[in-house]
Amino acid sequence: MIPRLTIGPIQYFWSEERKLDFYARIADEAPVDTVYLGEVICSKRQPFFDQHIDVVAERLTRAGKSVVLCGLAEVMLKRERKACADLVQQGEFEIEINNAAGLFHLESGRHHRIGPFMNVYNAETMAHMVARGATHVTVPVELPAASVELMAAEAGKLGVGLEVQVFGRAGLATSARCYHARAFGRTKDNCQFVCGDHADGLPLDTRNGESFLRVNGIQTLSHSYVNLAGEVPAMAEMGVSDLRLMPQDTDMVAVAKVFDALRHGAIGAAEADARFGEIAMEAPFSNGFWHGEAGHRRIEAGARALA
């Protein structure tokens, strides 16, 4: 089985113009099957792009891409609860739930996708979600290969999709507080959208000056880009149905073309590395989580058995 290729939701606070340009390129040039749209990190950002969702979704659909609308990862305020209800009530596109508040508004049995923020770590939890109407689950980025293999086998029995993030910074945590605002002496309510100044997240270094993490509003991300290019053949063999690319401040069309060639067996890991070397990226690669090691590590593909 050849896995489908997807573009995850943009987690950063990019400008309207940049997002429109990004999705235009994805529609016209990227060999991907599915595109996830919508704000998942901060509800204060939603008004800046929600007005364009319908137009972007229509353009992507005309280009042959499937569109999935995403819900917020953190739901605490009245406007956020309303956003969850509005997402569920629209019936034109598939939806991805990233917070249990979204499940509250779903009618029993209505089809939906479960996003990585819901932390589905095992086959039993996945089966429970499927019984409630889930047709597709994206696993958390820190899940190791052995666990994904078990879940992929169960997903095959249940007839649902299983998605793994194969590129982009690892989302490690979200918080009720906004460290991004606090770092600049501002409160969450008066953040002045400082996160918009950092298109790939705010660098967070150790006391020794070593690159450590990235901050994106209420979200903490890895410094490195997860890159599971070398593990794509193993995922296909397991039965992983979808490979997710998370948008970063780099040429995502070029990245998508590399993974497209990988999933079709046109190139191998060595050629993929060579092609990645031609794409301007400021962050190193990592795949430690997949191998059951520290997430920031990069381990040669095939160096460890899946079991």
C-alpha cells in the first residue's frame, strides 16, 4: 500500500498573505492528497484567516486535494467553545478534533478525525474513539515504531486511517499560559501578537547557549525538524495510511516532492538526504522518538529493529 501524503495545519502565526501564497503553491505544485486547514494553537489568531478558509478550501478541492478542517488544541474560553461547536456544525468538509471539547458537540456516531493533540497512544484508545465515530487517527509524534506497528494492525482491522507525522517540528506541549508573550513582558490578553514575529517559532536556548526548543504562543516545539524519510518504507509495510508534513519556514513544496518520491519507491533514503541538502533549512533533523530514543537524536534508518 502506498501511503497518502498530507499537509498538517499551519501552527505558526503567519500573515494572511503568506498563508494564501502557501496554500496556492500547495494547490498548484505539491503532490499531496490531503490538506488540513484551520487554527489549532490560539483562538486569538482565528479572525485573521477564517474569512479565507472557504476560498482556500475551494481552490484546494479544485486541485484534487481533500480538505479537512481542524479544531483547537486548547479550549477554555466561551469563544473557543463556540469555535468547537461551529466546526462540528459545518457539514461540507471532514473535521479533525484536537480537544475533547470537540467530542462533546459531536452527535453520536458522526464521522470525524482525531488529531495528534488528543494523545491516542494505544490500540485500545483508538478502538474506543472509532466506536464513537472516528474514521482516522493521527498519533502523537513521540510514539515509537513498535507502538505504531501495533496500532496500524488494529487500524487495518477496524478499517480506519492511521497517520504519522514524518516531517516538521515535534509538538511537545501546550499550556493555558502564553510563554511567547511572557518572554516579551506581555500578558496573554495583551500579547500584541508577538508570535507573528517568529515564522518558525521563538528559539529557546540552554544556559550554555545550545539550541533546545522553540516556542509558538502557548505551544512548545522541538528545535529540530522530525524527519522520518528513512522510515517511510517500514511505515508502508506496517500499514500506516497517511504521512503528515507539518508546515515550516522552508520550501514545503520541495519537501513534499521528496516524500512523494519516497512513498512511491522512486528514491531511497540516501537520495532523499541529498535532496534535503539542497533545500534551505535552519534546523537539524531528528528521528529519536521513532526509535524509542531521546527525541532530539538522529539515528540511521535501519540501525534498530522495530520490535
